[in-house]
Amino acid sequence: MKTVQFRQVIAVAFLLVGHTAFSQEKLPQLGHAPVSEIIKLMTLEEKASVVAGTGMRFQGHGAVIGEADGRVPGAAGNTMSINRFGIPGTVLSDGPAGVRIDPFRKGDSTKSYYATAWPVGTLLASSWDTALVKKVGVGFGNEIKEYGVDVILAPGMNIQRNPLNGRNFEYFSEDPYVSGYMAAAMVNGIQSNGVGTSIKHFAANNQESNRNAVNAIISERALRELYLRSFEIAVKRSQPMTVMSSYNKINGTYTSESYDLLTKILREEWGFKGMVMTDWFGGKDPVAQMKAGNDLLEPGTPRQQQAIIDAVKNGTLEVKVLDQNVERVLLYILKTPSFRKYQYANTPNLKSHATLSRSAAADGMVLLKNDNSALPLNKSQKVALFGIGSYKPVIGGTGSGAVVVAYTVALEKGLSQIGYVPDTALKTIYVTQIKADLKTHPEKNMVLGSPHLVPEPELRATDISSAADQDDIGIFTIRRNAGEGADRKVEDFYLSEAEKTQLKAVADAFHAKGKKLIVVLNIGGAIEMESWNKNVDAILLAWQPGLEAGNAIADVLSGGVDPSGKLATTFPVKYEDEPSAKSFPGTPANRPAESIYDEGIYVGYRYFNTFSVKTSYPFGYGLSYTRFAYSNLKLSAATFSKKLTATVTVINSGKVAGKEVVQLYLSAPNKTLDKPSEELKGFGKTRLLQPGASQTLTFTIDPKNLASFNTEKSSWIADAGKYTVKIGASSEDIRMTKPFVLAKMLIVEKDHKAIVPQVSINELKKLTK
């Protein structure tokens, strides 16, 4: 969230004595008088202080470098208080995977303020379970409230345009439909506690490289259908208390200075009622930000406030525009626990939240391979655990998306606790390596840029062969980590030569003894798998599962939980197959820096399916320990009129209880526009079905589901013709189809002409005959 341009800024305080002849008792008070009445009596200096935060200072001992007027040490920032009008300051805290605050205060080690590290956004999206994500949000929101925070700077919901984006772990999916519904579920869950969210980063913050200056050059159609669509869904389905504008420019204008984005689209078209804030130090021109509808500048600087004051005085900023910004900030404050004087206890139910985190993590893990029923593990087996990640898991990414936790459960401990017997000789090797590395690389609470990972030890051939002799099965954990401030390198997408060599040596040794090797992927984004996945027996994608990592992984490996996660992002065969590979992360060496989104609408599965490019694992893919059969697909009508419903029955035809994710894709006629071969327009997850049990799922298709954005007409238009409903277990595993007809072209929505590219874009299109 925070910029790499960190610098010490002195928190500003205005002397308010003598600004009015009214006594304190006679002044209108927030909550007891109309906001407009208060604004009329505020000085210009007070108005400027309301629309800028209180500043930022370094905290060398804390979880972050933020200030929240002393109430919640380690929080990211706060808003200014004006006591004479009864306006309290409010507290803003990172981040998407948990409340990011200092674990201890003022050197007092007798009381801790640890928070739950929830599974990362990518894992939660892989559950395809909005009810589960809302439940996580409810627990998350309780910690936000009970730790004295008013707004959590989350969820992150940018589109995973490219697998190397350093912050993909925070985000949900390559698909806007999944992203929008997951974000809405999280917002609704968190805000049910009476606290706020700030969905971010609005919009097209799809890279960390040069994020404060890069100009994302995107066609109006791609912007509307992909990069804005997820935010539109979240706003309309959850009304987040706030929205955070992003660092980057879109088509030449900083998002925080874009009237088209923040007023025309967000407020006028989508009906957003809340407040917009900047990312920390985002944008350049505070006056332009006020005019655009970016109400709050965080963390706030004296320079910004003075620029606003000067602009009003010299006539370049109308006071009525500033008044509107102030009004939206005050209306936000009215909704907060700080305004309600909520007496937070600093004692959230961390134990129950850890249980929920564990359950959610297991439900979002994806079984990618399971040859000859290698999983689940047999009970009480002796297990050889290879890889640092088996003993020190990556529970989440770095930067503002990281959480300071009281503990982390490793896979070795998770398996031990349920009766498995880890190889002690291997454990000694890895624990020794971890301890030695900690002496030279002590852990830090805040890391920007490429994070350090404990290097893997060089195992001797005798270490491997001994484990293969003595143990029943091998488990090899592969780690990756990234975060705010830097994107992953292409090299990080591939296994290193050392990783490949060691993985092959372990696989060969265990297979020579007729034993199996399982790989656990403890990663935040896609990696290459084609060169090695044939040499192992099973692969469990555990993502970055939060503080209960080892327990959740053990639950799935042991069969205590049937894996029901499915990929919300595509795993390509090689990085070069990505449609954005040539343009990501743009041209930072040039001035100005720019990234041209010349893949257009063809992101993720839209590209791979349409252009028949082979994947390692497609969007929507995931195995189970049981099997599911699909039947009885029915549409409510053969011709579309206003809306249409589709129903399909799923039966557990296997031998163990499990859940199934059902996906609805839609193929549309491409008479006037280039169209992907299919697009996701609905999904649902069954309850836990016992063997032989079935459930019928219902999907609703509305006019917007049929439409594409026609740039020439600035409208969402559905072409007349034949549409096909495709019900699948993944984007490539379509089980049933059924057509319907739209009798005549339908103009679904007319929008503003907005955020128009200033240069031509040679966008990718399907080959025409």
C-alpha cells in the first residue's frame, strides 16, 4: 500500500482558537446537526485538514511505519480530529490478510496485540465459496473493531493480469466475475461488524514495477470489461465504506486525479455513496485530486493542505468542490466506531478465528494431481519432509499485505499432531539451516521489495536414500514469496536448477523403493510445472494459507478434508505463453514509463481457450478424493427476455463426502465485436455431499451477462443470435451445454465516454477467416 518514496513527514496540527465568536456549546456538533451546517462554519484551514490525514512518521520497532494518533500503534494512518465540532479522528489499518498493527506497545511485553493471518486472497478465491469468504470477513471484521480500527485497507481486488505481479497473492483472480463476487462477500462480512473497508487499488494497479509513475494504456473495452468490472460488482453488491485509488495512471491521468474514473464512473454510473482516499502518497496534484472526487489524501502532508488552501484563495479550486470532499469525509466519520465512541476491548476471539482460518485455508487448496490415489495419506505413516517450507511455511506475502502473528504452524507439526511420524534426521538438517539463516537474516515486520527466503540446504545422497529406505512416503514443499514494492522475476516463475536437481533425486530415490512422492506448493502465484510434474505422484497447491498453514495442509493430505478448491487463475506451460508476457511490466526505462495492455480483453483463460493455447492447469481446474456427475441441465426459456435461469444437478458418485464447484460459462455471437470463446458468468459450490447425495444449483443470467462493451457507442450491447450456456468443472472441462436465443440486439446500458486512450493500441484479436 505504501509508496517506496517513504520520507519523514511531521504530523500537522492547526491552531483553531479564535476562529469563531461562537462558544463551544453553541457550535453545531457532528451527529447532532446537518453536516452542511458544520461545513459552513469551518475555516478554510479546517476544511483542508479534514481532507488530508495527520501525517506519517517512522516506527522502527513497529509492524508498519504509520501513525494513528497513538490509539492503535502500527496502524497505517488516520484522519484529523476537530474537537470544536465534535469530529473525532479515525483509524486506518492495513491490510488484506489481517489487521496489521504492532504486536506490543511501549515496551510492554506482558500484553500482546497479535492478529489472525487469514489465508491470502488468491487462496480464498480458489474456494469459489462466497459464503465462506463472507464468514471469514465477519471474523476479520471483529478483529478490526476490537483492535480500535475504523477502516481496514482491504480487500485488494486487482485483476491478476500477469503471473509475475508481486501482489497477486493479495488479489483474487484473473477473472472480474470471481474477483467482484469474492470482494463483495468479504466487504459484506467485514462491514457487518460496523467497521469499514477500502476496496483497492482502483484501478488497473496490475504491477509493482514503477507503480507510482507507470501509465497503463488500456482500451475502453478492456478497461470496462476486465479492470473496472470487478470493482463495479463489488460496489453494487456491497457498498464499501471507502474506495482507495491506485498509484498508477490510466491513459495519461493519475487515477486519484481522474474525474472520469472517480466521479463519472464510480459515483454517477455505479452509484457509489462512500468516500475515496488515495493510496499512501499517491498522485501528484492535491487540487486535481479534490476536483476529481478523491476526498481524502493519505497519509496527508502540510504541503498538500497548503496547496488546497492556496488554490481556494486564488480561485483555482472552487470552495463548493472542497466542501463536497469535506462532506463525504464527515459522512464517512459518522459511520465509524470512533464516532460512536465504541469501547473496544483489544481482546478479539483469536482462538475461534484461528479455527476459521484453518478451515478456510483447507477449503481453498487445490489438488492438481493425484495419480493412483497417492493421496490421501494412509494413517500413521512415516513421512520424509523435504524443503524448508515443510518446517517454515510462507503464510502470506510481504509488504502491507503481511500480518504479524503470535505463531505459525508448520507442516511438520501439523502432521505430527494427527499421528504421522516425520523423519527426525531430515528435520534436524532443515531446522539447523533455518536457525543459522536467522542469525544473519533476522525476521522483519515490514519488508518491501523482493523478500528473503531461507536457502535450501544441500542434501547429501545418503540423506535422501536413507529417508527413502526408512520412510513410507516423501513430501516435498516448494516455496515462493513476493510482495509489495517489486514484481517477481521470470526466473522465479521456474524452478531453479538446484530445485529441479533435488526434486528429481528425491523422486528417483522414493520411486526406486516403490514409494510415492507428494509435492506441496506453498506459493502466492503461478509457477512453471510442465518440466517436473510428471515425475511426482500428487501435487497439492496450498497457496499461502495463513497462520494455521501446517494444520490446514495436513487436514487435506490426510483426507480429513476433501480438497474442493479450484484454480481462479491459469497455470501456463511456460511464461512466454502469457498474452501479456511481452508488455509486462512495461517500459520503465523510458520516460514516461508506460505499459500497453495490447492483449486487450484476452487475459487468462479468455486467451488460452480462445486461441487454443495449451495450459498446465486451466482456470477452474481442481481434483477431489471423490467424483461428481452432472445431469439435467435446464434453462427457464429457449428465448431470452429480461433474465433467464439455468439449473443443473450434481451428484457425488464417489466414495467419500465432498464439495463440488460448478461453473457457468457463456458463449456469445460475435457479429459486431471480437468475443472470447466463453466467459464465466456464474459459479456455485455445493454443500458437503455424502456419497450418492445430490444437489441442484440455480444460476441467473441477466442482460449484463450477455453484453460486451461497444466502444463506439459507449454502451453495453448484447448482439442478437444464439448464446450457449456451458456448465463445467473447469473452463476446459465442459460437462453440459444448452443454447438459447436473443431475438434482437439489446442495449443494456449507456455509459459515459471516459478514460479514452490518447494513443492507438494494436490489440490482440482472433484470426478472421
